Amino acid sequence: MPYYVFRIGMFKVLEKQGEWASFKEAKAQVNEMRKTLDAKSGDQYKMIFADNEIAAQDTLTAERELDKSLSGDDW
């Protein structure tokens, strides 16, 4: 399974930046990409390990359920 790198823009728009066979290569690339990112843009780079590009996109755009143990007035 390859490692995919996506740029996530406004409104969770995904733009594939590439795919790599090894973690080390993908991590090095995403770190270089993050150095050039403008902090004011709100964009992000994310790396994900998935069976295919569609599975990677689905995982990155999936809504997560709120963990009830981390919310509330108990703090």
C-alpha cells in the first residue's frame, strides 16, 4: 500500500500531491511541502497510508464522531 500526500484547502478540497512506496520518502516530501506553505492560507498537507487513492480521500474527508469522554462540563 502506498503513502499518499494531499493538500487540503478551503472547504476540505483535496488536491493530490503524489504517492510514495515508503514512509521515509513520503515523510521527507511532506515536510518539505509544509515548509513552503503560507500559514495565512489555512491550507494543510496530510500524509495517509491507504489501499488506493479513493480510500485515502474517503478517510481524509470522513466526519469523526465526538468522543463523549472528552466533552462536557467535567473539566
